[in-house]
Amino acid sequence: MSTPSTTPAYDALAAHHGRLHRLDHLAAVAHWDQAANMPPKAAEARGAALAEMAALLHRLRTDPALAEQLRRAGDEPLDDAQRANLREMQRAYRLATALPESLVQRAQLAASRSEHAWRTQRAANDWAGFLPNLREMVAIAREEAAHLADRSGLARYDALMDRFEPGMTSTEIDRVFGDLRRWLPSLVQRVLDRQSREPLHTPAGPFPVDAQRRLCERTMRLLGFDFGAGRLDVSAHPFCGGVPEDVRMTTRFAEHDFLGSLLGTIHETGHGRYEQNLPRDWLGQPLAQARSMAIHESQSLAFEMQLGAHPGFVRQLAPLLAEAFGDQAAFEPGNLQRLMTRVKPGLIRVDADEVTYPAHVIVRYEIERALIEGEIEADDIPALWDAKMMELLGVDTRGNYRDGPMQDVHWPEGLFGYFPCYTLGAMYAAQWFAAMRRVLPALDARIAEGDLRPVFDWLHENVWSQGSRWPTDELARRASGEPLNPAHFRAHLEARYLG
Amino acid sequence: MSTPSTTPAYDALAAHHGRLHRLDHLAAVAHWDQAANMPPKAAEARGAALAEMAALLHRLRTDPALAEQLRRAGDEPLDDAQRANLREMQRAYRLATALPESLVQRAQLAASRSEHAWRTQRAANDWAGFLPNLREMVAIAREEAAHLADRSGLARYDALMDRFEPGMTSTEIDRVFGDLRRWLPSLVQRVLDRQSREPLHTPAGPFPVDAQRRLCERTMRLLGFDFGAGRLDVSAHPFCGGVPEDVRMTTRFAEHDFLGSLLGTIHETGHGRYEQNLPRDWLGQPLAQARSMAIHESQSLAFEMQLGAHPGFVRQLAPLLAEAFGDQAAFEPGNLQRLMTRVKPGLIRVDADEVTYPAHVIVRYEIERALIEGEIEADDIPALWDAKMMELLGVDTRGNYRDGPMQDVHWPEGLFGYFPCYTLGAMYAAQWFAAMRRVLPALDARIAEGDLRPVFDWLHENVWSQGSRWPTDELARRASGEPLNPAHFRAHLEARYLG
């Protein structure tokens, strides 16, 4: 006879989350397939199948029986890890049940309609056509924020942000971004002055797609990606999907440019290794999930920016490029390094270098926070956009909605509160490397020798293997001795671009 | 105000089947992905995810509320198509509920264990190791047969066969295969005599995989496959999966042989076009499903055998081969035709030509029917196998279990009752072409001119678009004026191989 469990409610919850994980697996594969493989005429059937699964998962996640189980599990003799897992279960239940079913459905329909229309409206620079949809998305997001704020006691914008970055507040963002705002424009100017005097060879194409694919796969291997538990494929919009046991990365190739797919692949490899190395013993449980979106971005940016553009790493990349595309002066390590760290204020966030990128995020954050808090309306966006882009980056965006406030898919989809994660991720990435250098002063020499293990070991021990064991602040403190500290990001930019 | 439905029970059932169809979609994509893409370390997680979905679907299919809805729907004012749909719903419910849950689980576990062990046992020619597992699979199949027979009133083997080929009985199979048994061995002998005097050029390889892939895709286009609603990929064991809206065919390539992948692709294209052309207005309902496995095989064999080895079609294929692999005497249409219709009694069913193939099926049918009816035991199989293979094909199989009774995955997986469908399919395919020739005497001339439309139009009108509208006999009668008539198959073989 087996002993009865002393934690029956917790066990039931764990079984429930295991089931969600297994069903999520099928949805993840179908989502990846939709982007990477699906023939066009299957779109309607796939959409219906995914919607059916989303409804099923929502019913499971909001099962009223969970409330009582969560309450009882809190009184059971759990160990620390189980207690952390329970904390994340509670959070998942709170988020799943915070919004009325009717609002969830209305938001989904509106987002899908708005996103679909936006594709053509953006191409046509049709702000007037887009505006009614955007107004509706803002109205819905405000409703969602009100519900989430009621439940959590947070400010409205903070309640939206909390879905992606638990515990982060706009007070904290204001502190961090406010600092950034003060020194970034002059830093950009100094970098531009300096780079304008540097010689630069541009690589000569075309760069055959097969050679690019092999180069990306070699680079992923160099970066430790496990092809036994993941793949690289092609999709129109690169992403890192799948499940921790089967990570599906995508990229896209253009014959005239190899740097886009290479840097994108390095970026997604950071996401991919995080997923592949989440704590295996806890797989399927909330504890085994990535901590937050800022921490996720801190991994992709640790790979793309901290490591990918590191002169030591670039020296290893250079011969691979020559092998893939033939010898060129552009592939000489010094030139390649200048190429990969070229700063140029521009209109488009996703094309931005690491120095100007935060400016794009600040513009969006300031606008969307004010929108959600009801301080401005959708109609006010273009004027604010123009002013802020001129102030922070010195670029003129007037009349160009397409490459202005219509460029990102976030707002047409109602995804307010996500943008700050990108820059928080860049800051955490710099903080992680600063912490590594404190532990291992020879870090840069080791990277230059082609030994990336110290980087991976540190990330594995301090971030990947921790999953959602700790709140983000605590994770950062344990990993680096302090909570988020943007000084490391500034120091990184100054060292790399002005040092 | 909307009028209340006069068919509320039927409507609820239709909604239920729509839901099953959407969830099946996700399972189908994940199954295909497992075979075509999945990295090895994901196997366990994928298996668990698919098992979770299988359990969920089983619960939905056996929902006790369905019994009452099915009963009430029978009294509702349905039109003929709805009534046919209800008939198929009843059949699906009967099959899903016929077996006790515990037996379903025991069968799944045993099948998975037995199939896994079989892979190495087969390679090692280890009959003694395989035998205990086979005994268990037979015992389980007998239990399943007893339950299914109880429910349906059929004989036990017939009850198993009914899962794949509704309405088919062993009395009918005995009649059809008994006839075949009498004339096949002497026909094989006459064909061998005749072919031994024919000159034959063998194609010289290697045949680059990229060229083979392009050739297969061109051939699929020639055969009308819609790449807007399907794909061709690579897997270890070729199959046609996915869903009607998104057909996923697979093949495998070997550098030294192009004919295997080409013929396999033509075969799967037959399955694929059937799926792609099932009645769209009914998609998701049982009525829109393929009629049966014999009818499904009749489509793949109509493509591979009737059309694929048709001298008129071979003449169109010949220049594509020369384009893919360079000019060779082997690709001259007459030689290619001889190559594609070469008869050679052998050990392996899946490698067999269309003349000797039925002998392989007869051997399996006679053995598995006697096994299920309790007339023989698993231990008796090798002696029976040796005797029947010598009698029907003149080949010596003694001591070679690997290429004998251990060669197919069906028995290790407990799949008894399927084998007859292959030869029934070949017979139906011959019957369809005989019917086409009655309607259109110029059919062969049209094919020789490269116009395949009459073939596709006939299959579309008489088979594809009919889905499961009619019981198989009625489908055959409407399509060809008579139920299954094996005389057409004999006439086809005699005309092609002795004419």
C-alpha cells in the first residue's frame, strides 16, 4: 500500500499543469508549422483548429475547481521549490481569470480584424484608415487594464505590463528610462562623429541562400544550440517557437544581405538556448517556464549584442564568412567588427543598432503609457511621435506613418505594455556580462580564444536553470548581486563605442 | 428572432463532430511533424502530447450524452445527406464505445511495446523473441474482436475488418480471393516466361536527390496535386497524412534508385487527391470522410498502377526523367514501360509488383483470419507462411522470419483485418478504369495525348466528391454499375501483361 500524499491539492494542480503543458505542445507545433510550412489554402482550417484549442486551454486554465485547490495547496507542507511553483500557479490562474470571457473574445476578434487591416493600411501609409481600429484597440486595452488593475491593485499600465514582466512598474521604468533619456542623445552623437572617421568595407553579394543557411547552422553550433532538440527553418517573420523539448527557430534569407539572417539567428539562438536549458526536472510546471519577457530578451541580446558583436567572437566568425562567401576585405575581423557595430539613427525599430534602439523603445513607452492612463488619445500619436523621434534621434518622421507609429504589429494587435521589455532585456544583458567579468576577469580573453563555455556556464547556472524559481528582482540579485542597474548598459555602450 | 431549429439533436451532433475535426487537425499536424521534422530528443514529449490528445478525443467520442442525441436525431426531419451523415455518426460512436476503456489502454501499451521490440527483433531475425509479443497481440485482438462482434453481430475477424472496410465480410473475401488464388499462380508464370524474353535497359545512377525531388514535384503537378493545400516532404516511412485542407505527403530518396520514390510519390498522390477533393461543404462531418480503406487504396492504386504504369502516361514521364537525370536508353518510353511493369516473385510485400502483390495479401489474410477465429496459434505461423509462399509464389522462405512473417508492422502493432484492403483496392481501381472506358472509349488515346482530365473528372465525380455518402457497395454500384467485381482486375493484368 502506498502512503497517501500529504500534498493532495498541490499534486492535483501539478497534474493539471502537466496536462496544459502537453496540450500546449500541440498548439506550439501547429503555430510553428503555420509560419514555416503551411500552404496558403490551409489558413482557415488551421485558424479554426488553433481557436478550438485556445478555447479548450482557456476553459482548463479557468476551471473554477482550481481556486479551491490553490487555496488548500497553500496550507500543505510544500518545500521551497514547490512553494515557488505554487506562486506561479497562482499568478497563472489570476491572469487567466482576470478578464471576463466576453472581453477576451471581443479582444481576440478586434485584434485579428485590426491586424489584418493594418497589413494593407501600413503599406498604403493610411493613418486615417488605421485610426478607428487603433481607437478600438486602445479602448479594449483600457478595459483590460481596468480589470487587471482591479484584481492586482496595480496602476493600469503597470497591470498590462505585469502580464509580460511581473513586478515591473512604470515608476521603475520612468527612473530607468529617464536616466537613459538624459545621456543617450549625446552618446549617439559622439558615436556618429567617431564612426564617420572610420574606414568601412561593405561586403559584396550576392550571398547564396544555401551558404547562408550553412553559416547560420554553424554559428548556432558554435553558440551551443542543441540540434537534437530543435531546428532552424524559414518563415516570413523570424521567431523562436516550439517547446523547451523541441525548440523551433526561424529566420529569413535575402540574397543581397547575409547580416540580417546571421544576426537574427544569433539573437534567436539566445532565446532558444534559454528554452532548451530550462530546468528539466520541472518541465511542464510553471516553475520551469522562462522568468519573464525582459529576462528572455536579456538572453537573446546577451547572444546578439554582448557576445555576437564582441571583438573576440567576431574574430571567430570572420573565417566562417570567408568560407561561406569567399575572401573579402569586408570579412577582415576589424572591418567586420565595425560593420556589426555600425550606428545609424533610422526610422525602423527592428533595424536599429543597439545604441539607437532604446530611443525607439522610449518613444513607444511614453506614448502607450499615456494612452492607457487616458492622458492622450490615439489621435494624438503622430504629433507626439514626430516630436519624440526628432528629440531623441534627430530624424524627421512627419507624414510617414508607415515607418512611424504604424510600423510595429504590437498596437494593431492590442499588445500594450510589451515594448519596455526589449530595453530592459538589453540592460540585463549588460548587467550579466558585467557580473561574469567580476567572477572571471579573463572572460574577454577566453572569448577571444574561442572558449565560450564560461559565458554559457554562467548563464546556465544563473538564469536558464532557474526558470521561474525567483521573482525577477531576486533572480537578478542572486545572479549579479543587485537588482536591475542600467549603469552597466551605459558602461557597455561607452566601452564598446567610445572606448 | 431566428426560427428554432427543427433538428436540434442533429445540430448538436454536427457541432460535436466539427469540434473533433478541429482537434484532429492539430493531432494530424503533430503526427506528420513527428515523422518529417521532429528532432530525436523531442520524442518523449511529443509522445506524451499525442497521448494526451488521444485520451481527450476518446473522451469526446464516447461522451454518454451522444447516445441520446443520436437516438433523437433519428426522429428529426433530416434530408438524405444528413441521414447519411447520421449513419456515419452512429458508426463512429459504435466503434468508439465498443471496447472497454481498460482494453483500449492495454492494447495501446502492448502495441507500443511490441512494435518497439519488433524493430530490433526483425533486424536480428529473432522469431523466438518476437513470438511472446505476437501471442499477446493476438490475444488482445481476439478480445477486441469478441467485443466488436458482440456489438455488431459480425463474425470475429469480420468485426475487426469492419473498422477499416465497413460492410466487408470474410465470406466475400473468400469468394474474391478464392477466385484469385486459382488463376494467379499460372498468370505469374506466364508473365515471367514472356518477360524473360524481353530486352531491358537498367537506368544508370547515381540520381541526385535534388533532381529526384524536382521530378516528384513535377509528377505530382502532372497528376493534379494542389500544392496550395498540401506539401511533399521526406520521412523514413512514406505516408499521406495531414487533413483534407492540408495534405502532407512524404517520400524518401535513395541516390541509387529513383523509381522507388517516384512510384511511391505517384501512389501517395492518389491518396492525396482523394483527401483534397472530399466534399468541401461537409468538411469536418463524417460524411466528408474517405469512404473506407479499400476505396482509399483504390485511389492510390488507380494512380500508381492503372495510370502510373499506363503506356500513355509513361510516354509523358519519359522526357521528365531524361531532363532530370540526362538521356539514357533506359528512359526510352518502351523500356521505361517494361521497367515499370517488371514482374518478379519476391519475399517482400511492399516491394512487390502489381501481379505478385495479391499473393502476399492472400497469405496474410488466410493466416490472420484463422488466428483471430482461433483455428491456429501464433506458433503455427512460420510453417503456414512457408507453405503458402511456396504454393502461391514459388519462393522459399524457410528460416527467414525477417523477410517472412516479421516483415510488416501490422501484426506487431495488433492491426489485424487491414491487409485485404490493399488487394480490394487494386480490384476497385481496375473496376474504375473499366467503367471509365465504357463511358469514354477513347480514354487510352486521351491519356496517351497527355490529357488526364477524363480520369480525374471521373474519379472526382464518382469517388472523391462522394465522401462517405454511400455504403461501399452502393458507391461502387453508382460509380461502375456493379458492386466489387474482381473480373476487372484479372482482365487488367491479362491485357497489360499478356496482351
